Amino acid sequence: MARITASPPLQDAYTDALPASHALFDRARRVFPDAVTHDNRRMQPFPLYVERADGACKWDVDGRQYIDYWMGHGALLLGHNPPAVREAVREQAMRGTHYGACHEKEVEWGEWVCRLVPSAERIRFTASGTEATHMAVRLARAFTGKSHIVKFAGHFHGWHEGLEIGVRAPYEAEPEAGQLREVVDLVSVLPPDDIAAVRERLARRDVAAVILEPTGGHFGTIPLPASFARALREETRRADALLIFDEVVTGFRVAPGGAQELFGVTPDLTTLAKILAGGLPGGAVAGRADVLSFLSTKASAEENRRSKIAHPGTFNANPLSAAAGVAMLAQVAGGEKIRVANAQAAKLRHGLNEILARERIAWKVYGESSDWKIFFGADAPPRDGADQSVAQIEWRRLDGKFPEQSRALRQALILNGVDFNGARALVGTCHTDDVIAETLAAFETAVRAVKDEGLA
Ligand SMILES: Cc1ncc(COP(=O)(O)O)c(C=O)c1O
């Protein structure tokens, strides 16, 4: 007799297949809020617990193997454990993990960034991307003497209270739990790609900086054309405001010098993390020497109070991250690895859309450079496997959440040996043609299962 259950069949199959993950989740629930250590790792009915990873794959505590499209939340471009990075980290670990002192690797790491990133005249390392955007905002306020910040709806710049504003619908600059209204009121959240709104806001001449994800919110989930970045460059210059490119994801991924190299637009400040540190923790703010001079010590205590931002940080440029970062940047510098990852992502987008077309499923896979995203709200199936333009879809819809489809597809893909975050996927050089063929086979089976659940 059929089991009577309130939960969907995919959810039951998932629960049955992953008993060891389930058991860890039960322990985690007693330790962590939501049982997780990063909001985006929540999953219904419980997340996957991973034991090890190598190349394109990771293995969970139940011994199951997955092709991975999280790629370390974007920190990995060469797959898991690329030999050059692994060896650099191993060698560094043998020499110590924290000197409480300056060291040669941090200098080398900084030199790499200044060579590759067009805006980087000077750089200061931080321990994360969140710290980097926090520092960039302080630098902009110190340099300009102005207090307001312009950001864009749906753009994410880390979780500190100064910028975790207008990221999600309804995209308002309203304080959320624990946020001070005084801080939120200093941030204007403007619609993405509306240069007239930016011009109007800048005309008040109280804006210290405009910050954006240069390829669009959530790494181009709400895509932005290069022309918008160019227009922002002109408008900020005219208004004596700084332009900050948050290249935490795009840095060293869309080009060796990031989106600023790709677009030919040089911002005043750039924030970096993820690939920067080769899969280990690390971030940086880089940019104009005169702006970063607000991190330099001045001649008198009085001058320091006015024009020196204090910046300690136990793990700034820690030797392990520096070693991994140097090894990683040396690999991406020539651009060939980026071209390979881009080409593999394009093949994936094409193949995934072909499957959606064949299955007559009205979703669309899209993206640029080394990623693919899935939009569950399309009105018609893709016509063929060509990359789908989503330009005609209103940005609020594009950023919309489809929790049931996302849950079901993610569960179905996991059951078929593929893991992605439920809406977006990052691609690396590890996703070879064989891995792509396996992914497409898994996707075909998975979308049929989602259809069977009545969600496609
Ligand atoms: C564009 C962007 N900026 C900043 C951050 C925050 O970086 P971190 O997670 O290292 O604090 C992220 C993280 O995903 C990001 O995508």
C-alpha cells in the first residue's frame, strides 16, 4: 500500500537517500540557528553534509558523489583542490599559519593584484568580502567628506549593516532586525539600470560613493550592460562621488582584471574576495593611492583622527590565504583558464536549454562568463538551446523566488548526483566535456521528476 505522506515524493526520496546527513542536521539544530553557518546553506528538509571534494566533485557523509556547481560560493575557478594551490597551502602550513608579522607572501599577493586589476594602485587585505565593502564605504566617506551611499536594488555587498539594504524584495531602504535607522537612512537604494535616477540623486551632492556589482545583482542574475557602468563612471566623476566596483565575485573570474578590464571602466575603489584568496578566507579593498592613503598613518595625532582609518584585523593577509591567493592568481593571470571556464559554461547553458525545449518546460537558463542561472518564471519553453536572452523580463521578476521549483529541482539533481544552489551555478575549468555530459543526463532525469511533481 502506498505510504500516506504530506511531503512531496522528491523530499521523501531525498530523506531516504541521505540518512547520515539527516543525523548531522539533527545535531546541528541543537548548535546553530537554522542549523547552518551560512543562510544560503539552508535546504529543505535538511542540507547535504560534505566530507571531501576534489576537481569537479564532492562526496557527502553518506558516501554519495556529486558534480559540484557551488564552487565554494564562487571562490573556486579551477575546481576543488587544484594541485598548484594545494601544494602552496601544504608548503605554507609546514612553515606556520600565522606569524603575527609582515611576510613576503603578502607582498607578492598584493603585487599580483596591482598587476592584474586596473584600478589597483594600492591595496589593503581584509579577512572577507564583507569587510572589504565595509572598508570601501569608510574610505569613500573619509575621502569625500560626504556621508550618503547609492546602491542598487538586488545588489549584494556582504552582510554588514551599512549595505545589507534593499537586497531582497520589496527592495526598500528600511531597517531590518538589528539595523539602525540612522545608518539605513544614509543609503539610497535605486532601481538597477536607471541612470536618470542616479543622476537625480547625485545632483544633491551629498553622495560619497556609488557601489554596484558591475555585471548586475547576484553576479548578473539581474544583468547590467557595460554601458551602465560607463555612464556611472561619468556621473560619479561629475558629482565628485567615488565609484566602487564590488568585484568579490567578478574579480579574476570574468577577466584576469575583473569586470573593470572587461568593460574598460576603471572605478576609484574595488572590493575583492573569493578567487582572490584561492578558496581560503580573504578579501581586499584596492584602488586609487590618494583614497587608500586614508589608511596611512599621519604625522600628528590630530591629523590621524581626521584622516586615518584604523585597520587592524588578526587574519588580514594571513600566510595560508596569501599562499593560496598567489598560486591562484598566477593560474588565472594569462586568461586561458577563464576562457576555458567560460566556454564550458556556454556549453552547459546550451545543453540545459535544449533539454528544457525538448521537455517543453517553460524555464530559461541564462548567464554570462562562467556561470548558469535558471529562471523558473518564463512564459514559454526555450525555442532551442541558444543562450536565452532575459532582457525582456522585468528585473523584479528575474530576481523573484520560486521556492517550490527551486527545492524540487535541487533535490532531484542531488538524487542524480549534481549539486547547485537551487537558482545559480558557478562553472570552473574542472567541468570538462565528460562532466558536462553527465550533468546534462542528470538534469534531464531531474526535470522529469520535477514535472512528475507537477512543478514544471
Ligand atoms: C558581490 C558580493 N559582495 C560581497 C560579498 C561578501 O563576501 P564574503 O562572503 O566574503 O563576506 C559577496 C558574497 O557572496 C558577494 O557576492
